[in-house]
Amino acid sequence: MVLNRFILIILFILPVELYASAQGLNLDWIDKTKSPQEDFYAYANGAWQKNNPIPMEYSSWSNFSILQKNMQEKLNRMMLDLSKNEHLKKGSIEQQIGDFYATGMDAELLNQQGYSKLNPLFESIQTVKTLSDFEALIPKLQMMGVNVLFSFGRMQDYKHSDRMIAAAMQGGLGLPDRDYYLSSDKKKAKIRSLYESHIREMFKLVGESESVSMEYAKAILKIETALAKASLTQVEQRDPYAIYHMMTVNEVQNLTPHFLWSDYLEQLHLGAVQSMNVGMPDFFKALDHLLVTITVDDWKIYARWHVLHAFADYLSDPLVQASFRFDQAFTGAKKLQPRWQRVEATVNNSLDFAVGKYYVEHYFSEKSKAQVSTMINEIRQSFKQTIEHATWMTAATKKSALKKLDLMTERVGYPEHWRNYHGLIIQRSSFVENVIHAAEFNNQYDLAKIGQPVDRTEWSMAPQTINAYYDPSMNSMTILAGILQPPFFDPSAPAAVNYGAIGFVLGHEMTHGFDDQGALFDGEGNLKNWWTERDMKQFKAATQCIQEQFSHYQVEPGVSVQGKLVVGEATADLGGILLAYQAFHRSSAYQRAQLIDGFTPDQQFFLGVAHVWAGNIRPEQARSLVALDPHPPMKYRVNGSLANIPVFQEAYHLKKSGPMVHEPRCVIW
């Protein structure tokens, strides 16, 4: 239970007689029927899009998807081999992985068991007679990974980054976000109706009649809609000040007099906790009112639903298929992924760092780590010069910004220390029980950090993840081993392409320390203003430009990108490209860069930028991401950013106006 929402020039042409290999440049991805002037994303990736339709079992298909699929195949072979080994030491991580995988792959056993392994949980819910009985169930369910009432976990204290504290946040919904309950949008209204039908279907699959299931669905929608009304929007939650309210346990008790926090904390072995961050006080005030106005019987229905909702994917085929049919409303996927992929993903998520250790030992190149570390240092120097030459910043703010940049730590590949899973019990008797045991084990591992000094060597994501991240409370950027593969990073590719691809990613994460959220945290990772009033005003005006620009983009008619939601990621994209470009131009590799099939080094760089985001997406998934994802759609991560970069426009000889030239130009860093 980890709670942190922010875990976030010139045209150069070489002489025509100099050429280099096109390997790694992916010129076959280009659609020459498209114009860079009108849509650079379609020009750079159009042929890739035509040749890579979305597989039926996916909601989108991109370079990330391909790397993820390849990763799954590698890890699946490892898990399959371990599952066949009868001589593994009991309690070893190899035994845990092998047995966990085996239970998930045993379709016959899963279908034989049906939902019977959930019956003890259903029975414990059924024994509830009073509100106190119901509340006593909450920590037990939450530890299993069941999203009831609210979210609780540990987080780094925003204002004292050396401390790990308890945090309570809004939660308790079955749909992905409050707006699915409250919006008048027709597509969201349709999803509400589908959700109600889905609840009815699931209850019938566990033995309830049609009339009872219908009654249950209405009760659940009533409760969750009330919780949604009290919840902050995705945009509102982007403000760290809006979700940080330190309170003593007594103050929290006064806020919610009908929820006994001392008992709750004792059950979580946190009886010594004296204060916590209550992220959304108004939500908890409303929840307290609901506790005494909703009947205990309806709360029991709600709890039972969330148990079923949480674990349906790990049960028999009828429940798995029903869950998938509902998910299609958000993903548009036409077919359920094969069992091996679903099981591999479950084991990987549950035992992430143990699986990651295996991946690093077998597949990661230390040479890649060294090359990327060098590139990070080059990009850091570019950022340093950018700050020093920023004419809009006063000396005092520059000094603080440079200090923060200097203090920013970098982690590449994999962590220094691997966590262990001693004490986790995994057996071959039940897949869903293994899922529950792993959730309880991991949640207890995280909760035990509350009240302890912050371990700054700890990673939030396992190294096999195809990703990178910046943590404002740590003031650290982490580049995971999983992403250090083509097309993000290819040692055989032209340097221009690597700077455009992985350099973009590195610059993006570094810029997150100075986007509209990251800029609120100082070099030690504390939520503390280090700006002069004048400079902050100018900075906000600059990010406002990004916000307004992206709000004009649409994924389909009538469905616009939320500029207020994506402004941080869009700022990091723009900064990341510029920093990587500057680092490339300052590098020795630039001095050796050559023309490739008529493409200049600068043109190669921007193709590298665009190729990172090559992908196709189903409309259902595009709509879902616009509502929930703080990242802009793939197309606009390219076109929206490049439209603000004059050196891109020079590189491709674009006219002074058009879709790929944004006016007024947004300038942040």
C-alpha cells in the first residue's frame, strides 16, 4: 500500500559524400505520403502503423506493447521451467515463483474450484451484524488488496522527506474514476449502465437470483456514487497541497467520529502511529456520514461485491470471461489474452523484484548502464546551462534551481539491494489464495516502513518494467533496465537516434523535477517554495501555454485532451526533447554524425523522438486514457511538443505556419 500520486540551434547538414548505416534508424517506418508539415507523427510512423495492426487481445499496440510482450515471453519461460522443477527448496523464491505460476496455469483446478476459495471471505462478511463488525472487516480486506471505503498506506512526508508516514486517501470505487458516476457524457452514462449489468451478472455467477442481483447492483451504485461525489477530480489531485493534510489520530477521529481509527490501526499493527496525512478531509467527512446513513446490510453487499470484483480474474473461466466482457468497455480489446500472459503478469506483479532480479541476471547489459549514465550526465550539463542562461529567472531562483539539479540523484538499471520474500507462503492449492497471500505480504512490507527513516536506495518500480520515473520526494530519476532496449536504446543505432529516443526519456524525467508539480519540491524533496513570487508567476504563465495548447487536441470529435491533467507530462516532454537535442549537439558523437539516406543528424534525432511513440490505439482505450492518464496521447506527445521547437521546424524546412508550428510558441526550459 504505497500512496504517492507523483510517484510523474541550428540546422546541421554534413557533406553528401559522408554516409552511415541506417541500422537502428527504422526508415521503413516512414510514410512518405504524409507531410512532416502537416502531421510529423503520421509521417514518421505511418508505415509502422499500417504494418502493425492491434492484435485482438490488446487495447493498443505500440513499441511499449512489443517490448512488454517480449519481456513476458522471457519471464514466462523462466516461470514455466521453475513450475516443472520438483526439487526446489520450500520457501525459496524459486519455489514461490514456480508454484504461483503452476496454480494459475492449472485451468482444470481453477474451474473445479469455481469461486469456492472466496466462500470464507463471503461468510465472514455475512456474519456482520453491526457497523462495528463491518468496520473491523475493512483493514482485513484492504490488506488483501480489496478497494473498500478508502485507500490507506505509507508515503514519504511531503514536508519532511526523511520521514515515512501513514496516509489515508479517497477510494472505494469500482469504476476507474469519479467522473464515470457523475458525468452527463453519453459514453460514460453507457458505462454506468454496463457496470450495473455487470454487477448483476457477477452475482448471478456466484449463486444469486436475478431479482436479488438487481437489488444488489442498485445498492452498490448508490454507495459508490455517493463516494464519487465526495471525491476530488484527477486534476484536483495533481496539486500536492490539496492532498496533504497532516492530522493527529485524535483529529482524524474527530473528523470521522463513526469510524474507530485506534482499532483500525491496531489491526494493521500500527498502534504507535500518532499522526497521518488525510489526503482529502472532505471525502472522509462525507464517508463518516455514509457510515451511519447506509444500512449495515447494504455495506455487506458492497463489501461482498468488492471482494468478487477484486479477485474475479483469478477464478474459474465464467467469472474471468464476465470480467473481461466488462473491461472491453474501457479497452476495446476483442479477445482475452492467453492464460500464460495473464498468469505471468500476475506472478510478475506479485513478486516483482524477485522476478526482476532474474531478468537483470540473464538479460541486462552493464555496458548499456554505463552508456546511459554518461548520457544522463550530458543532459544534466545541458539543463545546468539552460537554467544559467534563463533570462526570465532571477539570480535567487536560479541558485535554488541549480542546487536542486545538482542534488538530483540518478538510478539506472536495477537497485543496489534486492528485497527478499522470506515468510511468504505460496502453495499449489489455489491461485486466488496465492494472490491474496502475496498482497498481504507486500502490503505488510510497505506498512512496516511507517515511522521508519526513508530508504533512499529503494525503488518504486521493479527493473524489468518498461518505464522510467521521477520521484519529487526523493528528487531522483530512475531509468529501469526494461526500457533500455530498441527502439528506446540501441547500441548499434546512430547516436542521433539514441539521443532522440532514450535521450528524450532521460531529459523527460529530469525535467519532471521542474514541471508544474516537481517545481513545488526543493532539492531535498520537500514541498517548499524556492521561487521568487515574480519567477513563479512567469513559470505558471509558461505552463498555462502548454495547458491551453493541449486542450485543443482531440482523440475523436467531442473528446478533448484535458490540458490541466496532462500539463506536467507535456512540460516534461518538451523539456526532455530540448535537453536531449542540446546534449547531442554538445557530444563528440555529434561531431562524427553522418548523413544517412539523405537524412541529416538533426532529422535522425527527431525521427528517434517520434519512433519512441509509434503505436495504434482503440477508441475505447483512447477515451479511457483521456479521462484518467496524465500523459498526452502518443500522437500529441510528438506533434504537440515538436510544434514548440524551432530547430525541429528548421530541420524539416517547415513553413512558418501550419499544424506543426504552434503559435504562440510555448517556452518552459
